Amino acid sequence: MKLVYKNILINTLVSVFILFVGEYSLYFFLKNKIEKETIEHLTFEAYIVKNELNKGVSIEYFKHNIGDVLEIIPIEQIQYKTPLIKDVLVKEEGEGEEHEEELEEDHEGHKREETFTSKQVLFDVTQNDKNYRISIIKTIDEDEGMAGSMSAIIFISGLCMLVIIVLINVFVFNKLFSPVYQLIKDIKLFSVQQLKKITPPKTNTIEFIALGEEVSRMSEKMISDYSSVKEFTENITHEIQTPLAVINSKIERCLQDENLTNEQAVLLVEASKSVNKLFNINKGLTLLSRLDNKQFNNPIEINLNNLIQQRIIYFSDFIENKKLTLNEKSTNEIVINMKESLSETLIDNLLKNAIQHNIQNGKILITTHNNVLSISNSGDEPKDSPEKYFDRFHSQTPNQSLGLGLSIVKKIVEYYGYSISYNFENNLHTIAVDFNQKIKTT
Amino acid sequence: MKILIVEDEVILADEVAKYLSDFDYNCHVANLYNDALKSLSREEFAIILIDLKLLDGHGIDLIQYIKRKKISSGIIVLSAIDELDMRIKALDAGADDFLTKPFHLSELNARVKALIRRNFHKGDTVIEYGDIKVDTAKMQVNVLEGNINLTSKEYELLLYFISNAGKVITKEAIGYSVWKTHSDMDVSNEIIYTHVKNLRKKLVTAGSKDYIQSVYGIGYKFDN
């Protein structure tokens, strides 16, 4: 979820919550207030009526002079000396929303019945030796209606404000955060190989200036680190290879000496073999470090099935020498994007592994199925855990190989975001490379 | 024939010069880029061997200089950098061949000979050695005027032997040159043995003298 929407969501939720709580409290506060006032009003009216009666004003007079509904009922005994206030529901028949005055006048003949929440005050008086009960009723519904409308107006204004705030947020946020979005885009596009550092986005927000500068500095550091590692790799390749070449050529010239004894010749050849081994280790490690440093670009489209065919021809002498039976099964052609030299190294190392670790008269099975390339070879049951097969310098039989081949294979496979697995079944070692799932390289 | 060796590693340059001198080449060594420029202005060379990383310049620039000056020498790059990109760069600049260090001197010699054949014996692509005649254009081998059929590996093996005639050649050098082995896969002695045996048999059956000698513990020697 984008930051702006997250912000809006939180803002909206909180605002709506506050709006509802506020509205609710306001409504009850007003309602309470109105009720109180009504009670005060009625008490005061009762007091006035009582007072006037005491002064000798005729009871009949009040029937017409009090605004609220007044009833005078003759009673036997006085019950309420002090006024009693209670809630009553007044049932009146009315037609839709009519005014109270009309309702009062048209008492009969109406179809709809309406109830009004009202307050009633009751008190008993004595005049001319007759006891009367006076009841005054005041409807408070219309007052509460006012409270409702007031609340509604405030609620609607609140909602409008919320909508405006959301809109402002969307626009202002996008504008305010545009340097950050620009920076994210730049970081995504950043590639250390291009040796181009990230430029901080133009902004006058202090935090974003700091962020941009830090990211820019980091990218600069990455580039310089990358360059020095790259330089080191190149130097070491060159600096080690040349002395090795010198040693080898010295040995080769020694071998031309006609006075050389057989023992000396064997010693020299052994030395030469070790030099070659050193050279191959250097080469393998250089390749691994270049893969680690992501120094390969420019992939091209490669048909693995065709490549395998070519390389099998190349290895045919080795296959014949061990009298291996080669079987191939293909249900689909695997086409991938890879740097040419790496694809060749990949296939060569896989084939080499299958030949070198095979037994005399063994089998090699190569299958391509559902974009998975599997190369199997006969062999004894593995002694180590399968994960170790891809470790550097892991070799089951001493002196047979350097043990770099499969770790190079794994690195290349992972470099392009594919996956590799090892499995031993029916006396067959199988290495499967899955070219399906493209894991995002980080 | 004159060969210019441009290589900053003095010892390596001398080794190369000594080995090639045995095949009647007149070798001249330049350890620096500027030395190479001086030599080029004074003399003409059939072949120029160039190391890419020189103390005072880059081999690629030297190749471009040679091409600009329209010097017709054949160029072989000797480089410690074994990368396809670098190969392509060197060949694009005008190099004829590319050899990765460390190389076998016998391999370098074979490449030099092949390049000289291509550059200076146009029309004359036949190499002769005693009873054997190899037509490199048609990839045909004749023994005493009779044609013999060789597999491609046997053919390459024969060419390699003839190029380095008189020299002891290690099995490793043969494996490197004929099977183009790289990385850590050794060509087993049996494979080489089988191919040499077959080649020898074909040559001798056709009436050739047996030139291939086994050298104990090392490899082979092709000699009269």
C-alpha cells in the first residue's frame, strides 16, 4: 500500500471515529439540556399557576392562557402538594407532519397516530373548597428535533472536511514525496557495472536532501569498491599467470635436454602438472569471484539443446575412453538468455562432472523436460551430504579434479536466477538445473 | 624469418625467443611498448607476438598502430586475460590469433607456423616432412603419393608433430593443443596413447618411416 493511501486510511478512520463520538456526545448533551430546561420551565409554570390561583384567579382562566396543554380534573383528595414531574407519551392522531397547533385543534378524525415524548407536571390545588388536579404537558420532541438537525449539520460539515483533507493529502503527498519516488526509481535502475552514481533528487525538504545525499554517497562507495575488486581480480590474474608461464616454459625447455635422465624427466613433468593445476585453480577462482561481483553482462539467446550437442562431440573421446553409454531424451528445447562463454562453461562443467565421476562402462543420461535440464551419471553411493557437492574444492576422490566445477556451475545458475539440485537414485547421480522459476536476483 | 616478441616479462620473452630460434627463426625481443615501436620502424617482421599488458602501453593500441601503418606482419596475442571479450577486442583490432598464458612453447610454435603458412605461402599450402605430405588447404595427407584417411584428431596430431619436429612434446601439451582442454579436465594418457597409436599405424602401413618416438615419462618426439 502506498504511503499516501496508508496515511489517508489512518486519517479517515481516526476522523470518522472522532466525528461519530463527537456527534453522539453532542446529541446527548443537547438532549439532556433540553430536558432539563423543560423541567425547569414546567416547574416554573406550576409555580405561577399555583400562585395565581392563590391570588384568586379563576381556574377557568388558565385553560386559555397557558401555552402548553393544560388539564384540570376535579378530584376528591389532594395527593400531590408539591408538583410531580414525569415522562409521558402523548398519543395524538395527525396527518404527516403537521404543526402542533393544528393537531391540538383537530382532535378527531385523523388516520395516523403519532406519539410524542413529553414531560408532564402534576399538582393538586384547592379552590373554593373544591379540589382540582392540574396537569401541564410539554412536548419536547420538536426541541430534540432541533438537536438532531444541529448534529446532522455538524456531521455533514465534518464529512465534507474529511473528503477535502483526503483530496489535499493525495495531491500534496504525491508532490511532497516526489523526490523520494524519484530516488526509489534511481536506486532500482542503479547498476554498479555502469559506474554511474545516483544523483540526489532536487528538493528543499531537509530530510530528503539528507537521504538523497546518503544514497548518492553509498552508490559512490559501491562503485569504488567494485572497481577496486575488479582491478584486483584483473591484476591477480595477470600477475600470477605470467610467472606460471615462465615456469612452464623453463620446464619445457629442460625437457628438450638430451642428457635428461628418466627420473628427472618424470620430476619435471610432475612439476609442470602442478603448475597447470595452480593455473587452473587461479582461473576457476577468478571466474567465481567475477560471478560474485556480477561482472557479466550482454547475455544472448542460447539454445541449450544445440549447445549440448556441440559439446558432446567435443567430449566424445573422453566418453569413448571410459566406454560410457550416452542417452538423450528431450521433450522440449530449452532456450535461455546467458552470456555465451558462461553457458559453455556451464555445460562443459556439467558434462565433465558426469564423465569424470563416472565408472568404466557407466551411463550418462541427459534429459530436457519442462525446461529442466538433468544430467545423470552412474557412480557409487555418495558418502557426503549432497549440499557439499557444490562446495569449493570438494572432491570425493583425491587428485582427480580440482573440485571447482560444480561450484562454478551453481554460481552461474544462481547468477541468472535459476535453481539447481542434486539427487542420487538407482545408482545414478543426477544434477538438475531448473530454468523455469526465475528467482529475482538481488 | 623474423619474429618480434613484445613481452614485458623478460624471462618469458627470452624463453620464447630461445625455443623459436631452434626452428630457424630470427627472434627479436622488445620489453616495452616504445621499444616495440622503435623495432617496427627499423625492421620488418613476419610475425609479431604481443602481450596485452605492457608497462608503458596496451597491446591493443600496438595492434592498432601496426594496422594503421599498414605493416603486413602476422600478429599473435599472448595474454593472461582469458576472456571472450578480450579475444574479440584483440581480433577486431587486427590480431590473427590469440593464445592464453600459460601456453606451451610447442603450441606457440605450431600457431606461429600455421600463421606463416596462411600469410606467406598463399597457394603453397603443402607441408612436407620426409615421406609425409600434408595439404593444409584440402586437409589431405599423402604418404609416398598415396592418400591416407585420418580422423580430424589424428590430422591435428600429425600437424602438431610436424610443426614441432625434433622437439620433445609433453602429453599435456598435446592434450592442450589437440583436445583444446581447459579448466581441470585432463586428457588421460590412454586417450592420447590410443590416437598416437592409430596415427602411427596408419602412417607406417602406408609405407612411411616411423617418425614418432615415445619419450619415457614425458611424451613423444617426432624426428628422423
